[in-house]
Amino acid sequence: MTNRRIVCMVIVLATAALAGIPCQSQNPFNKLKKAAEKARQQVTALKPNAQTQPSAPAPQPPPGQQPSAAPQPAPGNTATASGAAPPGPSSSPAPEPTAAARPAGTDESLPFTMPMYALMTFRDIPQFFDETHLAGFATQQIGVEQTFWKNIGPFARDGRTYPGRPAITYEWAKLVDTQPAFADGPLMDVFLRSDPDWSFLNNAPNWDPAANISAKPVVAVLLFSKESIQGRQSEFAAHDLVPVVKRQFEAAIKRLPTHFYFTEALPGWKYDFTARAIRFQPQTSPPSDKVDLLLPMWAVNKNGIRQWSYPYPPRAQAMGVYAMGAGSYWVVRHEPPEEVNPGVSAGLSPEAYWKNSFSSARIPEPSWVAMDRRLQISAIPLDEARAEQITKVGGLFTAKIYFTAERIELQHPTTVFDNKAGTLLYAHFEKVEIVNRKGDLIVTLGPKDFHAAF
């Protein structure tokens, strides 16, 4: 736990004590359980300039060596992993797409994850968008991609070379110059999303979407060209490749979604037959029937005066400031949803690790969110027949809090730009969906169902 996290925890606990909210660090409801909603939209068919290998049974590695999933050939590279030229059209330049795919999240909401807040921070606080932070990311990602290429072969043993497995690979650093609309469109979505639209594979040589999964090639999307990292020390190569990272992040920022959601666990509940409504267990002392969906960083004293746990910017104080992580309120999704990849498993997915490599960029996670609604609920009206069906399912409810992200700012001025700096997210509330443990929707609450923050 970082010093900044400890400070945040102290602030939050002090606020909770002030408001009469018991510490929830042992609350069993602190795990985020909902995966990202999946919504796909067909993109214009295009032919990727991807390196392919003939679809054939996977070659066996040398005795005693277990290969990882096959490496994916780099787009624009005409040699396969086994040294043979790929058949057919892959050796010719692929056509530019006639239309770009829809930007990630423009028509839906995505979970608020580390890549999302990191890219927003690069966009909104330029001091973080420098070589120090970008080189940290690059070092991590280079190591991942070097391991990937090594794992898929070809394999050498006792003077013999064994071919790698069939694979289709796309190297963003190459394609951004030859097919920029593809690289910064559908291919960028593979980096940004866990459930991207892979329909661009349909025109790739030797790709059969109907094939059994064991007969499919490995499919992967990489940031760097294979030649730029092969045989290099990752920390040295990283400084040479910072311009590539910066160029990709600039393109990714243009494609950033604006609609996100947090997934929050709710306390235990019980049906009130008199009120014909679901009521939640009290969270405060003295008891109250109101439940905070996010932990407020203020309290109102007996004279009706608001008391803040910490000095926040005036604009934030005019809204409602909530903790992003304390007790059961760990709202940022640190583990992205499970990746969707149509190829055979390679054991190491460069595009999935890209999402985790931001942890090496030393970008601060927002500690607070300023939102324009007082996020409290009490009873949920429900007729007895439906309440009985919900009770049969059992388990706890979760709240998916949807919002529009505006920008990230420093919580207070600083001259040290590292992961200890305090940042604050400004957001506009959209809606809340209350769902049961099976994901069935119980109720949707909109802005009119909540009071303005202040």
C-alpha cells in the first residue's frame, strides 16, 4: 500500500467517523463481481496486412520443450515464423478500410479501469505525459512482447530448427504508417477494450471463423515491431521507443470513451411487507434507512453546516466529493474483464498485457470523484410476487453507477508528478442499475431519483 493510499484511508476513516459510518474494511461485499457489458457493432470489412502461417497441425517442439501459444506474425512482414513466405494476398499491401469502426464506448458504457484513467491523466495533466512515465510503460510492454515471440517459436535444439505454430499477428507500429485508419480504428479497440470487434480477421489469409478452436491459429495484436525489440535489453529499447508509445497514446486518447460505470456491492437486504419494498441493512450509527452508493467525503453537523474531510477545489465542493477507494468502496476496476480473443490460446496475450503495463507508468489513481448527485438510496418499491422470485435467487445486490467522465485534475498543486500525487475525477451522473447476483435487473434509477449534490 502506497503512502498516498494510506493517507487517503486515514482521510476516509476520519470522514466516516465524523458521519457516523462504521469502518467497512471487513465488509464481505467489497468484491467487484460484474463483468463489462458486451455490445458489438459490425465494422466495415477490411483486409489486414498481417503475417500469416499456413493452417496446418501445430508443429511439435523439440523433445522436452513445451511451447507457449504460437506467436502472431507481424503485419507487413512477409516471412512466417518458420521462415516461409505466407501464401496468397498477405504479401500484398492490404487496402485501407472504407470507414473507421465506431470509437470504443461511444454508444455504451465501459468499466472504469486503469488504462482509462491513465490515458485521461495523460490527456488532462500534461506533466505526466513525458519520457519518465512512458518509458516505464514501454519497458514492461517490451518484455511482454519479447517473451511472446520467444514462446511461439521457431524453436532450436541440437542443431535443428523446429517451426513455430500457425499464427496471425498485427504490429501496430508498422500498420500505423501503412494503414492508419485500421491501426487507429478497429485495431486500437483491441487495445482499449476487452471485448473488441474482431471481424477484421474475416479477410485475413487462412482464417476460418468456423474452424474448431484447436485448429485455429494464434491471433495477437502487438504495439511494437518485432525487429525493434528483438535481442534488445528492454529498458534500453524502451527509451528508443518512447516516440512509438507516445504516438499510440495520442491516438488512443482520441478514441477514449466518455461513458463509464463503477460496480458497487450493496449491504444485506430484506423485503418489508408493510411498505411493499426492499430495505437495506443500516450502514450508519445511529441507524438510517439510507444507503450511500459511494462514500461521501463530507458530513453535516448538528447546525446543518457541511464539514469536509480535506480541502478540495472550490468546483468540487460545489458538487459532491466521494472516495474512490475505502472500505468496501473500491470503485476502480483493477482487474479488467476477461479478454475475448478468437484465436487459439497462446498463454500470453500482448494486447491484454498492454492494459496491465500502465501499472509501470507510475500514474496516480484518482483518489476522489466529484459528482453532481447525492448518491443515496433507501427502499426499493417492489410487489410481493416479484419480491418472492428475487428472494428465491438470494444473494446480495450490486449497483452499477453510470457516469460521464469529464476530466481529471490535481487535487492540489504539486511539483512532483508521480503516483503519489492526488488526483480527482470530475463526472456527471447518468443512472444506477441495481442487479441481483445473477445479473437480473431489479430497478433503474435516473438523475431525477436523486437530489442534486448541493
